[in-house]
Amino acid sequence: MVKIAVTGKGGVGKTTLSGTLARMLARDGYDVLAIDADADMNLASSLGIENAPKPLTDYKDLIEERAGEKGGMFKFNPKVDDVVDKFGVVGPDNVKMLVMGTVERGGSGCMCPASAFLKAFLRHVVLKDSSAVILDMEAGIEHLGRGTTRGIDLMIVVVEPGMRSIETAQRIKELSEGIEIQHLAAVINKGTSANIKPKLEELGIPVLGQIPYDPDLVEADFNGLSPIDVGGKWVDSVTDIKNNMLEIISGFEKEE
């Protein structure tokens, strides 16, 4: 069982990394479920899936049936064990994919059933389903306050050279300690600088690897191609990161 969440501030490349790791793990023989939990919902293109599934939050009748109760109450533990088969799609390398969608607030009325449904689903898949689960989280740190990443093996914080990424990583580390996330690691994307790795290590966040800027990745994006189908030095670096990730997770299991 491998359970990974990928996060970081907007624009650092976390979705591209999530999709590439999912495809690599599938090629290694894992039964992979990739979950797009980012409001921008771009994971499908990173996986090489042309037609992404509808977000789960679009199925309002289903949510009301599973999570709603008479009188406006809602169930804390709705049925979710059939969600992957009913609402997911299967992409290249047999990677299964789901899109979470966003919980509307404000003038749209109470969405407590939707929130309960999504949290129950994440608890179920993160704790029980699949050989490997990759969660592409929304940018920033708000999701940590909602506790949607409980039960994962490793949270990967994607950073780029610059203090804003370091500050986001620091805040993620502080918040993660309060919601039962025991293990964090970082990936440095878009090149590096002499001081970024030491600053992460000062925070107690080990670095899985560094990814150079690669024009082939930009070209792949313009052509709507998954990076792993294009190759290049970016993908080679992610292969090393994937191997380091599996090694560190194996170390956690031995400690337990």
C-alpha cells in the first residue's frame, strides 16, 4: 500500500508530478488510483486522459441520497465503496482516476452532505482501497485544515527556488503535525539554488530530489501530451524521485 498526497503553492508543478508518479507506479505493477482534489482539476491531462470524469460534486442526487437525511440533517459516514467503479475512468497504464470537485458555499445553500460525502470517500480510499493512491491536492494549505489528508503515508511538498515556496512548506509542516500527518518530504522543481535544499532540511523536510527546467515539458504541455509519454530529463529526474519515495516509505514501514 502506497498512499501519497502532493501539495504546494500554485504553479509549482504539483499536478504534473502527481500524474507522472501515478503512471510510473502503474508501470511498476501497482494498482493505481489518482484523485484530482485540486479546484483547477487539471490532473487528467498530466495522466494522458482526454476525457476527465465529471466531478463527484456534480452528482447532487447521489450525494443527497447517500449523505442526506430527512429534516436537513446529514450522515457522517455515507456509503462510498462503489464510487471508483461507478464514477471513475481508466487511463493509460490502467491508472484509475476520479475528480473530487469543489464544495460550493455562500449563496448556494448548505453543502454539508457534499462535504461529508467527500470526506468519507477520502477516508475509504486512503485507508482501504488500491495498492497506490495519489492525491493531487489543491494549491496552498487550506485543505490541511479540513483534514482530507489523514491516513496518508507521505505528503510531498513541491517547491521551486524562492522564499514563498519555502514559507508555504513551513506552514504545511506546522499544520500537518496537528492532523496526524507524520511524514513530509519535498521535491524541488524548475531548477534549484544553493540555499533552497539546506533551508528545507533546516525545517526537517527531507528532499526526495530536484527536477531541472526542461523545455520538452513545456512542449508536451502545448501539445496536450502527458510528460511520461514524451520523456526527457524531467521524467528521468522524476524516476529517481519515485524510487527515493518508495525507499523512504519502506523505511517508515520497517520502523512500525
